[in-house]
Amino acid sequence: MQSVRKKCWEKLLHPNMMNSIPSASTPLDVSSDKIASTETEKVSVGTRAATLAVIIVPFIGIVVAPFVVWGWGFSAVDLGLMLGFYAVTMLGITVGYHRLFTHASFETPTWVKCVFAILGSMAIQGSLFDWVATHRRHHQFSDTKDDPHSPCNHGSGFWGVLKGAWHAHIGWFFRPATPNMARYIKDLQNSRALRAINALFPLWIGLTFLLPAIAGGLITLSWKGAITGLVWGGLVRLFLVHHVTWSVNSACHIWGRRPYPSKDQSRNNLIFGVLAMGEGWHNTHHAFPRSARHGLKWWELDGSYGVIRFLSMLGLAWDIRLPEIKPAQAPAQTGV
């Protein structure tokens, strides 16, 4: 029945002008040569607390700011625009760029792939091809010197950890590009639809600011509403999306629990497990990179997997990959 439904969707929703988008061929489970954990110097509790404070303080500022400007610079409309555009662009990264395109954790019709590719582009973390290539390289060389955004290998002690956290958070973004990154995305480049969306990246950048401004203006019927819609639904929302997703690169390799063996220092972090819609269960993800579900325990909230399950109920997602936990991959440690 599932295969019949899949074929029906492909006929109805895959126009001839769009090539089918192949899946990556990466294995679902971690192979035996990748199970050994990377040995690094133990980071002190104080250093972890300091790096966590640097990451958390901006969030506190964002939470406080609306109360300060409520009534003249912030309204319920602005709150709705900020949360709404945060949700859709974050899902564009977590469900689209990450689980669908990078790891092929599930399959879906071409038009749904295009929607997620556009939403991910509107998060302005790089074009689809650049983001996927970088992340696949990250998994290939996780927490080694060839990892594009690892907080490790930047020196020891307090300043070494801070330097690493800065590099993993945003510093890597300003480093020269690694040559021949196209070798990581040959599967995606086979699609004319995705090539077009990737080439139109400047358009999606404009839309991510234009849409909340237009929505704010239309809802309030005022230019002020358009301006505050741009500020809160565009600029502030973009800051939050960037800060949360980049915290997965930095905080989730420094602070949190490591319940599963992996070849790196990836960690499950409750704060970003929630804020990043399941991406913060990072150690689980690195142990089972092709799993569509990152929060494997009932209390590990994973909003991205919830969306994938909802798409499945609508017949818009299939071949959803979940991990089979082997004895060697049973929980190994629970401390930080």
C-alpha cells in the first residue's frame, strides 16, 4: 500500500520539468570504526559555564526587550510574526537542509522538497548546496582539524575553549572556503529544481525580510506595522534562528550529556533540544546520523520529527529512517 501511494504521489506531484532528487547513500548506522570516542582534554565546569553564559545572555536580552518596548515598538502582531517566521525558517533548516537533504532521513515529493529548500534558504545560513556540503564534511571529519566548525583543537584552558566556541559558533563562517566542496553534493546537483532554488538564493534573502514587513503592514494597516514587522519578524527572528542553530555547532560539542558512543564530542543539550526543534539531541544524531528522529526518549522533545511524522500521516513522507540501537551503541555515559 505504501509503495502504491508513493507512486501515485510521484505521478501527481513530480512534473516532467523537475528531475527526481536522489537520496544520499550514507549508511544509517555508525560503522564499527567510528564508535570510539575522540580523546580531548576535559573541560572544567567553570569554563563550560562561561561559554554557556556567552551563548545564553543574548537570549535573555531578546526575552527582556519586548517588555521594554511593548506598546510602542512591539505588539502581539510582532510577536506572532517573530514566532511564525522563526518556526518555518527553523524547520527549513532542521527538517529540510539537515534531515532531508544532508542525511536523506526520509523521502517526500519533489514539491515538498522545494518548499523546504526555499524555507531553509530564507534562514540565510548559506545556499542549499553550500550548507549541505559543509555539513556532510562536518560529519566526515567531526571534531578533527578538518571539521569546518568544531570547537575542538583550538588550544587548552579557558581561552582555548572560548576561542573554539567562537570558531564553532560563527568564526568559521569567515574562513576561506574548502576547495572542491561540490564533491559532497553530486546527488543534489542532479536536480534541475534544486539547482534553480540554489541559484536564486539572493531572492530568498529578500523575501525573508519582505514577507514579515508586508504581513505586518497588512495586518495593522500601517507603515509602522510594516517597520516593526520587518524588525521583529525579520531581523530579530533571523538573529534567533542563527544563534540557536549555530549553538548546536558550539554548545552541543562542549556542554551536555553523551549517552551514546561516537567518534567526537557531540552532546545532547536540553536547552537546544527544545529551541532548535530537536537538533540539540546532538550526540544521538552523531551516533545515528541518518535517523529522522533525534530525540529517542519520550521526554526528548523533537519538533522536527513531529513535522516529519505529520507529513507521513498526510502521505507526504515515507521511508522514514529510525535507528536500531545495537549493544555497542547502548548508552555509555550520562555526565558532562
